[in-house]
Amino acid sequence: MKEESLDIWRTLMEKGTTYLAQADYIQAEDYYRRAIRIAKKLDVPLVKAFSLRLMATVQVKQGKIEAAEKGFREALQICEEVSNYKGMSEAFAGLASIAVEKDTWESAIYWFNRAIEVYPSESPPLRLAMLYSDLGQVYSALERWSEAQISYKNALELCHRYSYPKGEGELSVLIGESCYRQGNQKDAIVHIRYSCKIFASLGEELSLANALQYYAFMKFEQQSLTEALAAMQRAVILQMRNQLWSDASESSYFMAKILQNLGYLDEAQYYLELSIQYCTDLENSLAIRLQSLGKLMVNKEEYGQAKGYLLEASTIFEQLGDDLRLGECYEYLAFLLDAMGEEEEGEYFRKEAKRMIAGYHAHSLSAVQRLAEYYESRRQYLDALQCFWQSIEIAHDIGYETIDLERAVQRVSRKIRHKK
């Protein structure tokens, strides 16, 4: 009877795992829930713990955080009672994933470190590599780049030792990013180039395109424009070949920027038009591309086309309520209308540009001032003082009166002195 129940449990778990792999979390949870009922009758601790952990995993995917946390903690308790360290490690990792969902990053670091500490040496090493990688991602989210780099290197070493080249490539990208964020561009480029080599050898085109984008961006930052252009061209080709139209649009937009810096305006126009053709966001992203194309046509002195693109971008920015970008469009329109001899219309757009940009800064002034008052009410006087000073700078820029803001600075300064 017990063997029959165990077979039913295995079947339910296999079906649940199949649905989990297909991202059908509702069906997966249903099968895991049924498996747990069988597991409770079997009274085999590790069977129950395994079932609880996988059920909690799909609950995390569905945003059922409280239920998932309860499941992981119950699984952990069972594994601790029978000294099953692999199960304990997985439960700790599950609790770390809960902490990530809650944005309690320090807790996530604690749980991932616990998962790594108890991970048995005889268990699959690549799972340990994944735990190090996940820990690195948490450090990255906190911008603790040196600690992230150490975690990624531990993971990479395991992938290299146990012949998992794709993992090596992915971790090389992450290490490259952490090097770059620490200002070490030389090592960053070495790691990104190494990842490109791995992905190319494996035929992993999507991963290669992603790594090439990183490489192009870093070379662009170094003003190595020819190398940046070559890498970006390869990325665009790979994305188009795999019908990743949204990614191809983003890459084509960056390609145009590189080409403009090289002075190849006709080629830049081609890639901007390509970026617009494949743009899936028909609001903000499209408007930014149209604005860029309008500016490019101004540089090419093709003012008629430039006016059309800028007016089209302006219409979208106006609908979105983006006063700052709308003001920028109007500034360009004023410039090119002057060049076309349409000075009266140009003066209209110049006035509108000033009005829009002033309105944007006025809104910013109000927001920063409210934040300062909030900090003052919470007795966070240094933060309040900083925000009031920022408000004064904005007010000066747009010609607003600053007497009340200066009085606020004096008031908060007195409170700081009194507090000391």
C-alpha cells in the first residue's frame, strides 16, 4: 500500500514539475498540493519537505508570499529535525527568495549565505554555483559591487571546474558589469570579451547579442567608436535573425548614436528609421526616436523633414504630459524655423519651449519642497536642509522668489544647532 502511495506521489510531483517548467504555475500548484496530501499520509519526513518546498516555489511565482514563506519554514524545520543538509540549503534559498520579493535585501543575504554554508560537498556543485550567483545578484541590487564580484567569481570557478561553459559566459558578463561599476573598465572589457568568445563557440546567439551590447557600450564610453560599431552591428544582426524586434529597435537606436559620433549621418538616419520601424512602444520610446531623427535631420539641414518628425514627437510628448521633452522639441523647432526664415512661427515655439521647461522645473520645485517639509516634520533636519537648498537652486534657475525658502533654511539650521 505504501509503495502504491509513493508511486502516486511521484507521478503527481513529476506532473507538477512539468507544469512548473512550462510556467503554468496554477496547474503546478494543484499537483503539488495533491502530492502533499499523499506525503502527509506516507509519514516520510523528506518526502513531505520536498513537496512543501516545490509548492512554496510556485507560490512565490504567483506572488503568494505569506503562504510560500510558511511552506519553506515548515520544510526547513523538517530537514533540520532529520539533519538533511541539502534540504536545509534549499529551504534557506527559498527564504532568501521570499526576502528578495519583500525587498528585504539584508535578510536575503543572510539566507543565501546560510544556504551556501550548509550545502553538502557531495551534492551537485552547479547548484552551489547558482546559489553564489543569486547571492551576487542581491549584492548587485544593493550596488555592493566588490562583494557581488566575489560571489560571481566563486560561481564561475565552479562552472569552469565542472564544465558548464554557458554558466561561465553568463557569469563573465556579471563580473564584467561589477568591474565596470567599480571603475575598472579594462578588466570589465576582458570579461565581456571572454563571454562573447564562449557564447560564439556554443552558438548561443541571444546570449552573444546581449554580451555584444555590453561590449559596444563600454567601447563607446572609451570613445573606441569603430570597435563599438562593429560589436553593435553583430548584435543587431543576431537580434533580427531571431526576430527579437524590440531588442533590435533598442540596438539600432544605439547604433545610430555611434554612427552620428563618427559623422556618418546617412547611415545613422537608416538605423534610426529601422529603430522606429521595429519600436513596440508607440508612446514614449517612439517619441524619443522621432525626436532624435528630427535632430539628425536638422544636422543634415533637411529642415522640412526635421520639422515633420519634431512635430510628430511633440504631439506624443504633449499627450503623455512630458513637459521637459516637449520643451526640448519646441526649442529645436524654433531653431530650424528660424533657419527656414519662418521667424514668427519660430518665436512662438521659443516662447512655448520656455513655458514648458519652466512648468517642468516648477513642478520639480514643488516636489522637492514638499519632501523637505516631510523630512523636517520627521526631525530629519540634515535631509530637510539639503532639500531646501536644492529648492533654492531650482527657484533661482526659473526666476522664482526664494525669500520663504531662505527662511526655511535658517529655521532648519537653528533646529540642527539646537539638536547638537
